[in-house]
Amino acid sequence: MEFYLKTGGTILFLLAGFLVGQRAAQEYLQHMRNIESMILCLDRMQGEIAWRLTPMEEIFRDLTAQEGPCAAFFFKISHAFSEERQESLAALWQRTACETFTPSRARDIFAQLGQSLGSFDAEQECHAIAYAVERLKTELEQAQEANRTQGVLKRRLGVAAGIGLAILFL
Amino acid sequence: MDPLIEEIRLRTGRFVMASAAGKEWELSGSGAVTPAQIRQVMENATRASLHSAAESLRHGYVTADGGCRIGICGTAAVSDHEVGSIREISSLCIRVAREHPGIAAPLLENVLRNGRVLNTLLVSPPGLGKTTLLRDLVRLISTQGIRVAIADERGELAAVHAGVPRFDVGAHTDVLTGAPKEYAVMTLLRTMTPCVIALDEISEACDAHAVEMAANCGVSILATVHGHDRQDVLSRPVLAEIRTRGIFRRVVVIGMNGAKRTFRIEEL
């Protein structure tokens, strides 16, 4: 009986350590996915503005169907757009970005882009979007690097902590 | 909103002004207009899509939902001797678009003859309601079962939003919005086989050419033009060909008698 309890406890400690490590590393993955989604959506937005001069409302509506974390952002923006709104697009974009994404430099870059949307001609808007995408790509490289180093480290630490606790338990 | 107001004018650093029947007055409690407010009005009018309104902006206006045309003044961005856009917007003139169902009813019997619409030119100085009159005339003609096509370059006549006209232009009316008149007339002739084509504001040679094209195809034309009377309008070089060929059979001159609009019908 004691053997089975000890074996079960050991497995639980190992599993818990592994899961804690995974959870800690998850934020790096999520951050990467957020940036990838931002870049994808902004690329599409740039294309729509440059080639079809598509109105913002239509772009926002289309981007809600996009997979990824940005869909929630564009859903909120699109919803706010369909109602009577008092705030400017810049303020709405900034507020929604802050509500949707966790604080990071990438979120700030994305939020700042709102200042350049809606009030300029297509060429200027495309320049602003391209600049934001360029900066986001730099952020993505850093996030990938952080995931490779910090993410792996946290996963290993989690497993190591689980093994340590299991040894103490035994 | 005061039902009499025809235009609202915003000028940076000045109070908001309203105008009607040629008079302009200050709207009480409005405060001085700021550049940020001008930007916000532009953003609301274009639904935050100034890039989509680039072509009309180049010509100094944008059309908001509901058919309100907003005239723009500011600094023109010129490149290769062409105005690319208007930046640093300093003044806006918002023309309130309205429907006046029935306003054209007294004209209908003069415009229709044996079930056919006579080519008619609606003439008045700016702000006296040419577009409103044309819109109602289109509605009334369409209600008679006659197919009408509108070349709505500025989006003021039918104010189409999301494919649906905001103004009642009749059940037998097709609207092509945003295209230059020449292109619109050719397209409508080819695709919609209309009996009547309605055009707002004939002001350039290409607009006059569009009228000629429609006339050549045996389609009736309803059009508006800025001017004080028949002589004023038909003496213009732009309309020379139209005058020579006698395309228009009727001219309706819109005038004011106090606060009331009057229509004078002249045969050509």
C-alpha cells in the first residue's frame, strides 16, 4: 500500500513540476503568438488600404474572422464602430489594445499605430503600418529568442523542481 | 437641428455658423472650433477612412453617410501640377441633405409628355435646392414605372450606404455612386437600359459630353446646373454643344420668394 502511495505521490510531484514549468514558459509562447497575429493582421490591413482603398469598418469586420489573438481585438473595435461612438479611432484603438493584450513593448507599438489610422491618405497610412510591422518584427525576434532561452529554462526548472520534491518525498 | 438650416460652417478659431436662405448666423454656445474638432468631424464623416475618400477629397469635398456633402478648405498638397490631397484642413462647409417628398409634384406634368420624360435642366444658384428637387423628380418619375438611372458622382442624390439608398429615389431606380459622370453614363447605358438618366451638377466639359452621349442613345436626361437663369447657363462655353444641339427641352429655374422656393418653367 505504502509503495503505491509513494509511487503515486512521486508521479504527482513530477507532473506538477512539469506543468508549473510549462505554465511559466507559456507566457513567452503567448507573447510570440500575439506579435505574429499583429503582424499578420497589419499586413492584411496594409494590403486592403493600398490596393482596394477598403474602408476601415470593412477591414475591421474582415479581420474578426482571422484566427489568432488579434481576432478579439478587431471584434471589439468592429463592435464599437457599428455603434454611435464619441471617441476618435486613435483613442478607441489605444483603449482596446490595452484591454486585449498584456503589457509589452509590442502592445505599445500596436497601440501607437492607432494615431496614424483614419485621418491620413492611403500612402501615409501604409507607411505607418509598414513602420509598425518592421518594429513588431524586431520584437518578434526578441520574443523568439526569449522563448528559446527563458522558456526552455523555465520548463527545465519546473521539471527539476518536480524531481527535487519527489526525492524529498521519497 | 433647426429644420431651416441648410449649411453648417466650421472655421478653425471661429464660432460654428449656420446658414439658410443666404444668411449666416452664429450658433450660440458653440465655442471656437479647434483643429482637433475639425479632424474629428472629418473622421466621423469618412468613418475613419480618409483613404477611401481620397478622390473626392482631391476635389475638395467628402460625402458623409446620409448624403451630406462636406466642402473642405485647407492647404492643397500639389505634386506634378496636380492637387493630390488637402491637408491642414481649416474650414468645413456641411451641406445638410434633406428629402422633400412632393416638392417636384407641380413640375411632373411639365416634364412628362405622353409617358416620356422631356430632357430637363434644373437651374439655380448654389444652395437653393437643385439636388433636392432632382431627387424628388426622380422618385416621382420612378413611381410612374419609368426606369431611371442615377449617375451619383458625389453620393448626394441617393446617399447609398451599404448598397441601400438612404433617400427614397423610387422602386424603378438604379444608382451608380462615386463614378465620374462620363463613365457612369456609359456604364448605365450599357448595363441598366434606363429610360431616364439623372445627373447632378453639369460643370465641366466631360459632364456635358456625358449628357450628349445619353442624348445620342435616346435616353431622357434630367440634370442640374449652377446659374441664375437660362441665358446665364446656356451662354457658357461648356454647355455650347448642348445648346447648339438643343438637347434640353425644358429649363426649370429655381428662385426664392421670401423664404419660399419658386419654380419657373421655360420651354426651349
